[in-house]
Amino acid sequence: MVMKARVHVTLKRGVLDPQGQAISRALAGLGFDGVGDVRAGKVIEIELAESDRERARTQVEDMCRQLLANPVVEDYAIEIP
């Protein structure tokens, strides 16, 4: 069975986000008023040859800690629909 996982990686609050700031300025320049803080991140989709949801989550947690996210400056959230 193939299971899909989605990992959302974002910078922690308090960490400077130059990409988010650039997006915010660009939106204001395009006339989008009222846009507050913008934070940019990434989404990683992974297919796993796994049928057990908890084992899949454990594998993805390990992937995040070892490679997909930098725990010093990034947070991550895992979705397994």
C-alpha cells in the first residue's frame, strides 16, 4: 500500500523571513491593502510504501529531524490524509 504524507515547513516566529517580507511588499505594490505579516515556507509531499499510519508518521518525523527541516530555525507539521 502507498501512503502519502505532506510536510509543511515554516520559519519559527521571531526568525527573520526576507522572502515573506518581499512578498508582503510586492502585494502592497500591487494594491492589496491590509496585508499583515507574510511568512513563506515550503510543502514537501512524500509517498511511502507503508500501510500503518503510525509507522508512516514515525518515519516522516525522522525524515524531518534528519533532513527536511532545521529544528533550530524551522517548525514543521505533518499531514497524513
